[in-house]
Amino acid sequence: MPRISAGLLMYRIKDGDVEVLLAHPGGPYFVNKDDGAWTIPKGEPDAGEDLLVAAQREFAEETGVTPIGPFVPLKPIQQKGGKIVYAWAFRGDCDPAAVKSNTFAMEWPPKSGRQEEFPEIDRAEFFGLTAARRKIKPGQEAFLDELEAMSDNRPA
């Protein structure tokens, strides 16, 4: 059975353009990665947890921002590694510089026997859709495409 994640895609309209909030993963493996490494804030649901509830919890844990709906469901995607990601879009705003993430522990350096703490995300930033497509993890750009299609159909 494939692993699943649930996340939220926050967007805002600035000067008539759609911008999305993306998160850069924390930890030593992503320090020097940029294009293709960013993601929507997401995580794995607890056993029996509603996916939208999990997405809201993960967003708050990874950004320190409490998401407020309405939440619009997006079509799930399957990432290259097989994980299925369920996502919802919502309109919101925040100061990306103020984002505060929870942490995780891992052995670092490898085989050292030492545990180090790292933030789940080390930074967040709003990107226009063109830049976001370059930054986002492969497969997740489908969320941007769907959001763009929805925004093209919104009333003026």
C-alpha cells in the first residue's frame, strides 16, 4: 500500500497575480537544493485521521500559521517515489519570514551515533506560478496547474 501525505496550498492574489506559499525542506540533505526541492506544507496523517484535518495540522506544525478555509480539494497526485499526496487550496496570507516550523531528529552525520534536531522546513516563500513550477518538487506542479485553472475561471 503506498504511503500518503496530506497538505495545503496557500495562495494569495497580489497585484492581480496568483502567488503560492511553498516550503523548503529542512535538514542537511536539502541545504544546497533549490529548484525542484520546494513543496507544499504536508505530512502523513495519523491512523484513522481525516485527510483534511491532517493537512490543516501539518500546515500549522510546519509553518506556525493556522490555516482558515474554505478549503478547495485538488486532485491527488502520485510522486515519483510512489507517495500519494492529497491537497486542498485556500486563500490566505502570512509573512514568510515569520514562519516557524516544528523539528525532527535524525542521526547526523551518518553512522556517527549522534542525533541532531532539524526544522521540518527551513524557510517558506511566496512565488508566482511560473517561478513556483520551477521550484516545486516534480509531480506537485499539477496542484499549481489546477489552482491556475480555477483562478482563470473566477469572477472578475
